[in-house]
Amino acid sequence: MFKDIDQICKKLISEFDLIPVDRKEKLQLISTYISRKFASNETPKLIVVCTHNSRRSHIGQLWLAVAAAYFQLPAVETFSGGTEATAFNTRAVNAIKNIGFQVNVSQEEEAEANNPIYQISWKSDMEPYVTFSKKYDSAPNPKTKFGAIMVCTEADQGCPVIAGSDFRLALPFEDPKAFDDTDLETEKYDERLNDIGREILYAMSEVR
């Protein structure tokens, strides 16, 4: 794992006491879901869902994958999606770059549409993680037997049922979009990145 990513994982783990008790109770539901899948010799599959699949859902997907690797869990497949597709917002992309993720996108893919395909790495010996904005029920996301984590209130209310899921959890985070083009933009994106990372790392640390 890249040194910067390893260090931020250690920092966020040291801050577990900052997570409110009610949030920890919700996060334990994720831990239990994954643990049950492992106990049944199934590969846990999790889709992180937000309205536009542009910020929080991508960040959540990445942290799930990183946390699984950090705690050396068996295979966990992570995905993200929205109730509509837009693009992985460049502010969120810059935020993950700033903490040490390696992010690449080909010029051809970038020119193809306003929805670039990003290849993201957090360690040197991995196949790059491919991500782009999509609806939650679009390929390559699974169609059945997956957990859905709703990270924004709008998507949670708009999709009370996620077809094919066998687990659904509302885990909303504040949207950093509210601070776009303000003096607080960078601070708030970093704050949300840390908030999501801290809670996801906690959930994965509790998998048994």
C-alpha cells in the first residue's frame, strides 16, 4: 500500500472515538453483513449509492476496497452508482489524489464523453481500479445478492427499495457540493473524505 494511503488509514483508525455511537451501530450492520457472507462462503458485494454518483458514492466505494485490503480481508467486491449518471466530480478526484491515490484517465476516454473512466490505485502491485459514473443498476454493478449503502438522503428517499439487494442501509453524509467554488471547498472535500474513510475503516475493522 502506498505510504501516504497507509498513513492516512492509521490516522483515521486512531480517530474511531470520533464516530458517534449511533453511527457505530449502523456501521456494525455492514460488518455483520460482510461477516455473514464470508461465513456462507460467498463474496460480499456492496454498491454505494448516491443521487448523481459523482462524489460521496465514489469515495465510499474506494474506501471499502482500501479498508478490505488494509485489514487483509478475503475478497470483497465494491461498486458505486446513482439514481442517475453524471461524472466523477473533478473536485472529488482531486481530493483523493491529494491524499495519495494514483489516478489516471486516458485522453481518449476523457474526450469520449463528459463521464471519464478513471483508473485508481492505492498500491503498486494492483490492477488499477476502474470507476466512472453510472446508475446503480448499470454494468458492471451486480444485479442480485448485493448490499446497498445509501450515502445521501435524496437517494435514500428516492429509492426505498433497491431491486436485487439483500441488504440496504441508509448511511448519509453531508454533501461537499454545497461548498463548491467557495473558500471552504478544499477543506470540506478533505473533511468528507476523512469522515467517510474513518467510518468505512471502522466497519471493516469489525468484520469477523
